[in-house]
Amino acid sequence: MTGLEQIRGWIIDAGLAGLDEQRLLSGVGTRLVAAGLPLAGITLVSDTLHPILEGHAFLWRHDEPDMAPIAYGRDYDVAGWEASPFSHLDRSGDRVLLRRLTPATDTEFNYLSGLRAEGHTGYLAVIERFGGTGLDGIGVGGMDCVYISWTTRADGGFDDHQVAAILSLTPSLALAIRSASLAGIGHTIARTYLGRDAGAQVMAGRIMRGVADRMDAVLWFSDLRDWTRISGAMPPDQVIPFLNDHVEPVVAAIHAQGGDVLKFMGDGILALFAAGDRPSAAVRALTAAAEASDGLQGVAARRGAEGLPSTGLYLALHAGPVFYGNIGGPDRLDFTAVGPAVNEVARIAAMCRSVDRPMLLSEAFVETLDRDRHPVASVGRFALRGVDGAQHLYTPDTR
């Protein structure tokens, strides 16, 4: 088969250029067909490191080249996977499984019977294993290999020359796929643990200590009502599920309104709404507060039906300048927001208990609002611990 070196060169160039898995697969498939290989389809399966997903399946079909990737969660069909050719390769330690599809192969793997029913005649599965994926290695998470399968509808399936051609390309393709997957995993880790905007900035190269921008922001600080009492009364193994149930709708509401969660502190959440337009950011924060409240009511209904405790939110909203960037030691940094406004919003949140209000708004926050559309009621002036001068605090007027 001619053109293999050109295809291998394209794979290397595409990997260096950062093409994603789907484009890599499509590029290889179309080039192999153009070179004369009677290829009907390619399937790629790779694990990932993600808080929700277990991995991805990428598909290319000669008659349907623009197929969308499939993400599968941790609740995937384990029994179906264990009965698959890929799982067989994983357990056996073999690299290659080659079959000419016949009635006999239908009983070997159910998956192959489906392919034969669709008119496929040959199947080639390859597992390319990676080293260095443990704690002391260079890999990330459970991505210790990639699985790639190739199908044909040609009479008699794949011949020896075609199999040799495919197998000569899969190491290069696997390396390019690994590069693309690890880049995606890196962005996922940064976004998951630092927040969406902070994660993007770190991945863009902002990792030097002391590099911070002064920006105007609407600040959110919330924690759970009666958290100390509730957590002290429940069995230890229920504490984390309780927190996760109550944090999930709050984070979803903040993200839905364009905010970024910067930090979790036990039951506390510090979030930021960038305020290039402070009135707009303030309204988005209020909308997020309403959506979070609705979400927590749903949590209360569900947990109540199961005989489990639930609670609501104490929330402070404030506005002011912050420094947003890298803070910490030389080799252990946190990308976060600091400044007097951050201290003040935390102190205001602590006042919710004292004045028995679920939400308090600072004067700086209220000044940005259209009071006709978002009426507020004064709660009074208060001295905040560690903050110079008394602060006038408000709460939404729901009358």
C-alpha cells in the first residue's frame, strides 16, 4: 500500500499542531481510503480524568464522516464492556485482535454480530499501551492506553498487507491522541479545581507568583445555615454527601449567571462576577441567588422525602475592587481574589446570623441597583470585625 509514510507524517504534524481526537480520526480515515485501503470505519475509546466522565468514544465512518464523539459516565454498561473485544485485549495482554466476520464470530463477541449485520466483513482491534501512568510516572489519571478498532466491508475482510499497514500507523496515531487527550485533561483539572476563568488563565501561562490584575467585581460569599449543628449531629459518612447536595445547586446557579467560583471553605463559597458593567453584574448575582434558593428548595424536598436533613443559605453580596491572580509560596500558588472587598464580603456574610437575615447586601452593591426594579430594605449600620467604619447593610425587600 502506497502513501503510508505521507499519512504517518500527517499524523505527526497534526499531533504537533494540537488537533483534537475527532479531527485526528477523521484525517486518518479519509487519507487511508484515498490511499486505497477499503476502510469502512474507525472507533477510538480512551479514558479520561474528569469529575463526571469516565471516558470518550470517537467515531469515524466512511459513509458518515462527521459523527459526534460520545461521552460516557461512571455508570457505563460494565457488563457490555467486559464482553467486548477491547476488554478481551485488556485482560489477555495482547495488542491485536483480528477477525474475519462470520456466523462463528457472532457468538464470540455480540458486538461483532452487530457489525456483520451492518455488512462489515472484517474487524481489527488494537490496544496501544502507555507507560508512566502511576503516581511516579508522567501520565495523568487512568489514561494508560487507547483502544482503536478498524472495520471493512471488502470481500474476505482485511488482508495481511492491509493489517500491516494499519498496525504500522497506530503507534503514531496513539501518541497524537494521547497528546490531545492530556491537553484536554489539563484544562479539565484546572477548570475543576481553580474555576472556569482562573483555570483558563493558568492554562494560558499565568503561573508566576505576584502576577495579579486589579479589577472591579461583584463578590458573593455564602455558607450554609446551622452547618455546625447539623454536621455535628449526623453520622460522619453523611457529611460529604450533605455538602455536595447543597453545594451543587449553588455552583450551578453562579455558573449559569456568568460567575466564577473561586474557593470552597468548608461549607463556604467565595465567588466573583466580573464587573466591567457593575449594574449588570449585580443583577446577575441577584438572579443567581434566586436560582440557588430555588435549587436548595428542591434539595430540601428530595432529602426530606428520604428522611434526611437539609438547610438553606446565608449569603452576602458586595461590590468593589479586588486583586485577581497568583498568591502563595514559590511552588504552591492559589489563583484567587484578595483585597479589602473580599474581607468585607466575608464579614457581611457572618452578620446574617446576628440580624437573622438569609441575605445581606452592602451599600456599595445596592448603589448599583435600580431600586424600582430591585427594592431593598435597610437592616441598619454595623461595625464589622476587622473593617474600619460602620457599614450600612440591606436585604431584598420582598413585601
